[in-house]
Amino acid sequence: MSSRDDILNRLRSALKQPNLRFPAAETVALKKPMTVTSAEGDRWALAARFKKELEALHGTAELVETAAEARMALLARLNAWVQEEQAERRIENPDQRGDWDVILGDPELLPVPGIAAALTDTGFRLVVPTDLHKAEDRDRVRPVRLGISGVDAAFASTASVAVGGAKGRPRSASLTPFRHLMLIPLSKLYPTVEAWMAERRTKGTLISYLHESANVSLISGPSKSADIGGLLTLGVHGPKIVHAILFDDIEALIRSEA
């Protein structure tokens, strides 16, 4: 008998002792996987839950009804952020934006049409992120303070979002800027990560999604780090300020499929 088998047998014998202070409970096989968290309700109830959970994580969110409203909300938020940057640096001339009008984001990957034109019309400059392998590419995005992105999925129970990185789908807009704005259509909002994975399994797209992604990150609010004393610091490894705009695209999807 190997030493491993001997150890396992001794453990099994010890667990059968009737005088154990904490005897092992009888195990029952689970009929279906258990979820760690849960969320219920229609799409607006899930959106409200996402907003509540994100605010608990030191982020902010707003709910709007259409993609057009989401585009307007995005512009309003970006302008508010520029004003905050100017106030922090005591810039009295509102037209003196400096480099704070540069936005990191790829309009081809955003779930709201017309973003690039809207940003240009309002005086913002859009920088499309790259894979950042070259030093000149990293230098180009390093000073950018504002980033906008979509998500692959969002989860109401934890306010987390899934973002997969791959060639042509860089994640730098959600990682490098000081402020990150997420556009989340309700068609990509799920109660839990388990519900999202279950749907992808049913559709047969989970394996292909994982294979096509160099990595998949689950992001929950601003970047955080705490020292041994429990002192929380935001923005250490990524964005310090995170805002989500959730909008209803489901009615539009239904009309397009009709």
C-alpha cells in the first residue's frame, strides 16, 4: 500500500469516529450546479440591480431607454469629466481642454452607432487602441485620461462585466485610462455569470468564444487594492472612476428580426 493510500485510509477512519466535535455531514450529489450569487426580475429590474451593485463598488451607472439616449448620456458624462479635470487643475478657461479631450476607444466595437461622429462634432479626439506591443503605441495611449468600451456580457448580481481580448479586440480602453465609461445594452445583461455561460453552451458558442479570446477578464467596478491594514485605494492597477450606461436595445433587435 502506498503512503498516499495509507494517509487517505487514516483520514477516512478518523472521520468515522463517533466522538468527533464536528462530524462530517452526509454528502448529497447536486442535481444541478449551484450559483454563487443570484438576481431576479425583468431586464429593467436586472439593470437596476446592476446599478445598485456597481455603486456599492464605488462606481456609478445610469439607465436610459434607447441607443440615441445612450449616445447623449455618453457625451454628457464625458463633458462632465472634462470639467472635473479642469476644476482639479484650476483651469479657468472652459475652452482650454488640454489633452483631456482625447478618448481611447474603437467605434467599431461599441454597441451604439454614431459615436465617432458625435465625439468629433463636440470637440473630442478619438484614439483607437492597439495591442500596445510597440513602445510608440504605449506612448500614444499613456496620457489618455478617458476610455469608452462595450462589453461581451454584464452580470446584474455582481455588477461585473466580461471583456475578452483578442486580435482586433484590444482591452486597453477598459484598462489604461483614469476614467472608464462602459456602454451596456440590456441584451447583454444577465442575472449571473452562470446564466451567461449556460446560454452560450446552449447556443454552442461558449467554446468558440473562449478559443477566440486570448483572455477573458471579469471586471467589477474601479481598480482596487488594499494594504494589510485594510485601507482601500482606488485606481492602482486600472481606472479609478468607472461609469456604466445601460440602454434597452431589445425592442430594436425584435424589430430588426421581424
